[in-house]
Amino acid sequence: MRSIFIFPLLISLLLSLAPGAFAQKKSKIERRILGDELAFGRKAAEFGLWNEAIFRWERVVTKDPNNSDALNNLAVAYESVGNYEKAGNLYQAALDLDEDSQAIRKNLKRFRSFYRKHRKQLERDQKIKARKRATAKTTKESAQGMAKPQPIHQEKKGQGAKVKAKKRNKPDTPPPKKKEKSDNDRPGGVQ
């Protein structure tokens, strides 16, 4: 009976004496899992599955906020889906963590160049849209000042098809009078 009580006591004593050993094993397992998540995110990105890559790399950053590789990869993914503000912030955060990384520097430099051009294009597009709206407004205002064209044939209420049929049978101009043919009018020009 004593052995039943001594065994759990012995296990709890061993756990309390060596907490660092278990924590170290846990961190190795966590690092392995985080490495797998990073690799899975890379594979997803290779296939263009950017939302899946974002999901994986967000998990890594949540568990290890100082992982500059995950931040850099996450920035690339957000840039690919069009979330440029977040991408720029993540590139900068990755560079702040690892200032010596040439890959992060290269990505940030490329992103800044692209983003500068992108903003200029957006400004041009907005100016073009504003000009089109102004032109459309001017055209609409001038069209309102013009009289509306009146229809040529107006139907009388209740007569509909009868009126149209009569108008088709009565041309506006009388048909030309037929003249009698003479021998000089024969085809061939022979006289």
C-alpha cells in the first residue's frame, strides 16, 4: 500500500528537480514544429496558395515573434495578395530583427521600389477617373440643354397597327408617271 503513495511522490519529486530538462525537450519539439510550419508555408507559396502560406507563417510568428525568416516570408505573402501596408511593416520588422540579412534587405528594397511605382499609378488612375467624371458631367449638362428629338410617326391611342399599316401603304411622294417606250429607248443602243 505504501508503494502506491510513494510512486507518485517520487515522480513529482523528479519533475520538480529537473524542470529545465523537460522544458528543453519541449523547446526542441516546438522548434521542430515551427520549422515544419515554415517549410509547409514555403510549399504552399510555391503553388501560389498564399492564404495557406499566410496561415502557416502567422502561426510561426505567434509562437516565435522574433523569427525574422517567418516575418520576411509573411511580408512576401501579404505583398502577393495585395496587402501592401502590412507587407511593408513586416519587412521592416524582419529587418529590425536581423539587420545583417541580405535576403531581407533585398526584399525590402524591391518592395519599396514597387510600392512607390504602385502609388504613382494609383494617383494617375484617380486623376483619369476625375477627368472622366468631369467630362461626363459636362456632357450631361450640355445634353440637358438640347431639345429632345421628336418621333417621326406618332401613333394614335387605340388604333396602333391600323395607323401603321395605312402609313406604309401611302408613301409621302407620288410614284413617277410611266412614259411610253419608243424605239430609241430600247436597250443596246442600236438605232
